[in-house]
Amino acid sequence: MKCLIQFAKDDQGQDLIEYALMAGFVAVAAGALMPSVSSSISKVFSKIQSLLANAAG
């Protein structure tokens, strides 16, 4: 039970998630404000998606 409580209180890795969400928000905002950039952003996200799919198996 003590281990479960420690796991619930653990916030290690939280900063990484926050930075990733912020980077995604900035990319979406940049794509909305500058349509010429949106194709480049789309390519980056597609490449990340394929890398993650390959890593997952």
C-alpha cells in the first residue's frame, strides 16, 4: 500500500510532458498563423509518428 501511495505522489517526468505539450501548442499555433509553415510541421509530426510506430514494434 505504501508503494502505491509513493507512486501516486511521484511527479518525476512531469516537466517533460509539459514541455512536449507546449511544443505541440506552439507548432499548432505557428501552423495556424503561417500556412506556409504548416506543411513543414506536418512532415515533422509524420516523421515522429513513424519513428514511434517503428520503436513500438
